[in-house]
Amino acid sequence: MIEILSRPQLDRARETGALVGHILQTLKGRSAVGVNLLDIDQWAKEMITEAGAQSCYVDYAPSFGRGPFGHYICTAVNDAVLHGRPHNYTLADGDLLTLDLAVSLRGVAADAAISFLVGEARPVESVAMIETTERALAAGIAAAAPGARIGDLSHAIGTVLSDAGYQINTEFGGHGIGSTMHQDPHVANTGRPGRGYTLRPGLLLALEPWIMADTAKLVTDADGWTLRSATGCRTAHSEHTVAITDDGAEILTLAGR
């Protein structure tokens, strides 16, 4: 399903996006050395509940997962990159942590992810990976305008990732979003320009470039959810929900909107 939102729905999407951005930045500030991933999940639950919003994850049970996800946020550390299921792990200095959050407020969902380093250590390769996903995300957003094709966004994202020397996995990527978290169209992190669905005002897209340092192959963790790099290398992931408007793409999940 491809959903085109009405103006009132877009206004609600802005509220949801602002909430997602605020929660992610708050959790980033709390994610210090010694913090447990289960604490982060609990803090996410509390902020979602206090806002009168609903988690898109707790009851989420797609075909690629093993039963309902059962948590409020994805927490992926180091070699984990997607669908990181919170577990009893205490953050250490230099850990590369990705927080991925999707919530629904007043019937409209928003989805975003941030990767960052915990503590004081700043491994050069990890910093470069994070910055590459952020640049790829910015390129995808810049390409998103009425009349553009999905392939234009995929090409813009993929060009940044491949030019930086990273292999690109196409099993998981960006997606449409609206009254539900995952909708069509799929937005692969590489593609050919001029192909695919034509963007229209009112369309919401969650764009999410992600990479692994030296592989494009994923393996599934024993928890049935967490996806890790097949080689054990580090990973990074950046995501925003954007609204296609007459003037281009409006980023909805920035903190402080």
C-alpha cells in the first residue's frame, strides 16, 4: 500500500516526528558507559507512554522476526546493525550504538535511527562509517522532491555509500510510512535513477542508509531478531522520516522541531 496523507494527517506526522527526534536525542544523552540496553528500552517506554503515543515495535511480528519484538526501541551495538533487540548488555567505552525508534501518535507513525559512539573513545573507522551514513541520508533527502522517482533517491544514497568503499546490502532499506510503520514503496540503498514510483506531495518516506565495514552479508542472532554483520565487523545506520511537499522533502524527525 502506498498512502498519500492529507494536510491534517501531515500536521499529525510533524508531531509524531518531533516526538521521535526528541526521544532519540534524549536517549543518546543518557547512553553513557555503564548503562544497560534494558535501561534504554525502559526509558523509551516511559517517554512514549508519557506522550500518549504507541510503540510500533512491541507487538510487531513480521515474517523475518521470531514472534513479537516485545521491546520499545531497537538497540544495535557494534556488529549489530538492524532490529537490535534490547538485552542485558552494559555499554562500554567506544561502543558503536544505533538507536532505532518508531512510534505512532494520533494515528500517524514516524521512524528514525541514529548511530553514535559511547564514552570518550573515537575509533577513526567507526567515525567514518557514521559520517558516511549521515551523508548518504542527506543525499537521499536532497533527491526527494515531487516528480522524482524512488530510483533517484536510491541512486543518490548508493553513490555516497559505494564511493566511500562500502558494500551495499539490498535486503533491507527505506520504506513508505503513514498510518502504519512499514508501507510501500521500498527504497533500496542503491538503484538506478529514473526508475520506480513517482513521488507525490503527501507521501511519507523513511530513508535509512546502513552499512557494514567489510561485508554486505547479514546473519541473524540467536534472539531471532538482531541482524549482525557476517564477519563481526562494525556497522552504522542513519534514518529520518521525511514528507514530500510541493517544495521538496521536509525532515520530520529532527529533534527540537
